[in-house]
Amino acid sequence: MILKAIVRDYTSSGVPVGSKALAAQLPMHVSSATVRNEMAALEELGLINKTHSSSGRIPSVKGYRYYVDHLVQPDPVKANDIDIIKSSLDGQFLKIDEIIETSAQILSNLTSYTAFTLKPELQDSKLSGFRLVPLGKRQVMAVLVTDNGDAETQTFNLAPGVTGEQLEAVVRLINDQLVGKSLREVLQELQTKIPQEVTKYLQSPEGFLKIFGDVLTQAAQERYYVGGRLNLLNFSDSSDVDELKSLYTLMDRTDDMADVLGRPSDHIQVKIGSEMTNAILRDYSLITATYEVGDHGKGVIALLGPTRMPYSRMIGLVGTFRQELAKRLTDYYRYFDQ
Amino acid sequence: MILKAIVRDYTSSGVPVGSKALAAQLPMHVSSATVRNEMAALEELGLINKTHSSSGRIPSVKGYRYYVDHLVQPDPVKANDIDIIKSSLDGQFLKIDEIIETSAQILSNLTSYTAFTLKPELQDSKLSGFRLVPLGKRQVMAVLVTDNGDAETQTFNLAPGVTGEQLEAVVRLINDQLVGKSLREVLQELQTKIPQEVTKYLQSPEGFLKIFGDVLTQAAQERYYVGGRLNLLNFSDSSDVDELKSLYTLMDRTDDMADVLGRPSDHIQVKIGSEMTNAILRDYSLITATYEVGDHGKGVIALLGPTRMPYSRMIGLVGTFRQELAKRLTDYYRYFDQ
DNA sequence: CTTAGCACTTGGGTTAGATGAGTGCTAAAA
DNA sequence: TTTTAGCACTCATCTAACCCAAGTGCTAAG
């Protein structure tokens, strides 16, 4: 009970909490001396810490962990917040990406933290088509389509000397040999077999291979959306410019970020401070959650905030949001799948 | 001579400069008292200021202005920097946008400030084609091409009940009636005539109009690249979180930013602090420059830094860069135009 | 097991004083 | 008429001394 009170108090006030104030808050009547004794025991267990020898206590990472695992009960979400969520998700969206992107926006607005969203995805997306669309006399657009509906494009100018027939042959080659394979496989073959094959039709295939590679790696990357980037300036110690910089850099490094977010197994997962492998995040906490959309796979939403965030409220919010988003996307697919 | 010395000193040290230190620096022998007299005169003219009644002097906006207009001589660019510029621009680029984007990168790296680049453009780009490319059973990609080679795409899902023929008819309508008109005109007609015309072929044209509108406004927007966003954290007063936020927000607001950058008439233009109309930038300076690429129009590069930037070095750098970039792009077009 | 009492610790805030870099002004020197 | 030395004065910055409030641990009594 005392640990719970300490976490609640500290997360909302940000000030180390002392025995007297705590005693006054507890539901039963106990003196501050009693609380002090208990606090000493909690410190012994490594659940709370002092900032200096005569200060009040703050939860340790281990303390937050215990709190999150055993004590926290999600706050019911405010009716007003539910309204915001529902109405924001309510618009007419013509592609999933818009929904996922605004989701990150909503979540960050509601929390004043930074939110991440990943669209629902099956294990390994497969190549389902590649084509070149002529736009002008020399301008061409490469389009790569995957089986979960993503399309990646890239415009470029044709190098002199390349003819339409040659390109058509190459595109046919790609489609014949690679459609249905996973992007991972295709990427591998791009290193091995493909270059030789292409040389049969193009004498200098570098240009084509670069474009195809570009568009392929783009499609293969876990694409995620970030909402409330700037909120980082609120909740992080903005005097340490270097730390801010490395955080922002991290957020742009797609692969590292995919690592951080993971594909959580559990519905809602909380990672606290140094529990995260990435050292840059040692002063932050991350709440990740999956949302499931029938046979269209799972997506991820995540919330990055300070270690001392009001977990009960945030967990409640993320919980409701994942449900609403799942509902919304199921509707979306029902509408377009038919 | 004294104003020049004050600007040089202050921009490099950041500390208000006093009479004694200044006297020591001047080429001829004068006492600090003489310098004090001259400084009083300069202050009278509004060219320099004190931070408090007994402090050294710092240049005022008016002082920087005079310095930039009459006193500054561009530093010759370090051989090393020239190497970096040349080698970075040297790679094999398949589209202009890549060159323009890396330009912003290079410029920000060399200066530790934030750089902006706009691609070369003719006055008003015109619509040169619109098409819908089918990707899957219901998935379609809208492609809009302009006469200066930009292609804007947008994938979306077809609303149920819409047939291929209907869409073909609409696309034909768009191409017949609108190709050759400027994007501005087309945007206007989208508000007026187009909806009625489209209704002839589609009973609920909202979806199509949204997509067409999206892709059109995207294409019509001045698209610029930003390099070294994070450098802002170095040179701005990073304790004022709100200011930082509004600066970053400004950088993402395309229309406001287009306003800030303008299309400078002169080769190199310096705007200092409050000279900029936008109040958010009152503590910064902006160096803008055009680069000309034959009959492909003019582009813009710009550098945002603190008011107390070493103008001589920066002006030199921007000057060389615009030349190199113009050269590089001329080459690029020569290669692909033929 | 709980509580009152007490000595002790510590960060933060306030005050006073010292320091030094700078100024403006006056009067003498060039 | 311009330059310079001299001097009184201003102000930001730094340090040291001090107090205060909030907190602790410990002991002994309830």
C-alpha cells in the first residue's frame, strides 16, 4: 500500500515523498514514524530510493516494475477522452496509413507524450507485383506492390541508351521469378542471382538495380508513424542537448526503432528505464500494446514518456485505444474486403 | 573599422566586446579611451548596443545590416570544405530531388546550422497528366505529373460500387480538360466546375475528388528540403522549450516557410533578426541565395542560424555552394535532356 | 508493534561582500 | 581639435555564510 502511494504521489508531483505527507494520505491512521519504518524496509528491498541522505523517497526501477506488475489498476478513461478518440477515428479514410498516422497523433495529443504506431501486418509480406509506369519521355516511375497492400514508388530518369523493350523484359523477369516470394528473400537474391539475370537484358544494369533495391528496401522496412515528436521537449530534460539529439536520431533510425518497439507478445507491455536495452532510453518508459485485426494480423501502438509517468492513466488510455483502433480497422476492412 | 571589428569579435566569441580588448586588436595604435569615444558615436547612430549600462557592446540589427551591406567580405572557402561539397554532389543521382535533399544535408553539416533547399522551378508548373494505376483488386494508385517533372502519388482503396469504366471516363475528362493548365488554375476549377462534370460519371464523387484534390495540392505546394533540423538545438536558446516548439512547427508548415524563404531576387540575400516578417525568427538570421540552371529555372538554398553568425564565412560558403550546385544540375540536365 | 521525541543531514534560498570588466566624463597632453 | 590618462561609478558574477524547511534514523516509552 505504501509503495503504491509513493508511486502515485511521485508520478503526479515529481517531488520525492516524505513520511509525514504519506501518513496523512493513507486510508488508516498511522504515524509518520511507522511509515518511516516501512519505508526503510521497502528501501532494503530495493523498491524505493533516496535522492540524498535526508530526502523523501522515489520509486526505483524495480519499484515501478513491482507497481506495474502487481499494484496498478488502469484508470477508467475520461468520457471526454473517449469522445476525442472516437471522433478522431471516425473520419473517412481512404487508406490504412492515414488511420495509423492519425492514431499516433491522437495518442500523443491525449498524453502529451510521444506516440508510435505500426500498421497491422502479417509475418512476412510478399512481393505481389513490380512495374514501371512511363510518365514522360524519359521519366519513369517504379512501383512495387506487396501482398498486404503497401505500394512503394520512386520516380527516376532513364539513363540514355536504355530502350522500352529492354525494360519490359526486365520487369517481366522480375514478376515471373519473384512474385510470391517474401521481401526478405527477394532482398537476398538481389545480392546474388538477380544481377546476373538482369545483365542478359541490360548492358549496364546499375541504374535499374539501384531503383529496384531502393524501392524494395523501402517496402521491407517496418514503417512506423510518430506523433508528438515535439512533446519530447516537454518531458525530457531539455537542457541536455546531446541527449535530445540522440533521442531524435534514434527515432529516425527505422531499424533501431523497430528493435525498441519489438512486436510485443502481450497485449500491453511496460518497459521501464534501464529495462530497455537501448541505453539512450534509460530515463524513459515505454508502453507498448498490440491490436489485432482479424486475419489481417497484428499492429502495434506505443507511448514513450518519462519514467515517472502516471502509469494507471496511461495504461488505461492505451488499453482503450487499442480496442477502439482494432474496432475501427475491422470496420475498414469489412468495407473494402467484400 | 571599429564596427567591423566589433561584429567580427562578437560573432566569434559571443561576448560583448569592450574598448580595451578592441583597441589592442585594431591595426593602428589607439588608446581604449579613443575607442570608447568612437563607440559612443556608433551607439548614437544605433549601430551597436549595450547589454547593461557598464557592459561592452554588441552589434544591433542595424549594425549587422550595415556590416553585411558595406563591410563584409566573403571568406574564401576552405579547400577541405570545397572537397566535401564537390564529392558529396558527385554521386550518381537518378532524380533531382536526391541532389536537392543532399544539398541541404551538406550545407547544414558544413555550417552546423539548419539549411533549406528548393528545387529549380519555372514560374507556374502545369498539369501534364493524371492517371489511375490499378494495383490490386480494389487498390488503385493515383499519379499526377507536372510539366517540370514532379510526380505525386497516392494509393487508396476503391469505394464499393465504382466500376473501371466510370473511372476511365473521369480520368479521360480530367486529361482532356485540364492538361496544360497551371496547377493553380486547376485547383480553382476543383472548387467550381469540376465537381459538376464529374457527377456525370460518378454518382458519389467525394472519394475521387478527395484523392484528386490531395494529390493536386501536394503537387502545388512548394516542396523544400530541410537539413540539420537538430542543429537548431545547438544555436538556439534551448531552454525556452516553447520557442523551440514553434520554430519546429514553423519549419513543417509548408506555406509559412515558403513565405519565409521567398524567391529572392538577388543572388545572395541576408535577412537579420527582426527584419524577417515572421516574429518567431526574430532572434535568427537567414541567408538565402538563388541558383540558376539554364532554362530550367531558379532554385533556392537557405541557411538559418543565430543572428550572431560569422557572416563572412557563411556568405562565402553559400556563394560557393550555389555555384557548385548550379554546375552540378546543369550537368544533370545535359545528361538527361538530350 | 506503534509512536513521540530528538539530534542530525541536506538542498535551496537569501544576503552580503568582493572582484573585475566595463563605462562616461573631465581635464591635461599632443 | 583630437587623443589620452585618470577616476568615479555601474553592474553581472562569484563566493561564503547563514537560515530554513523537510526530511531522516534512532531511542525509549506507550
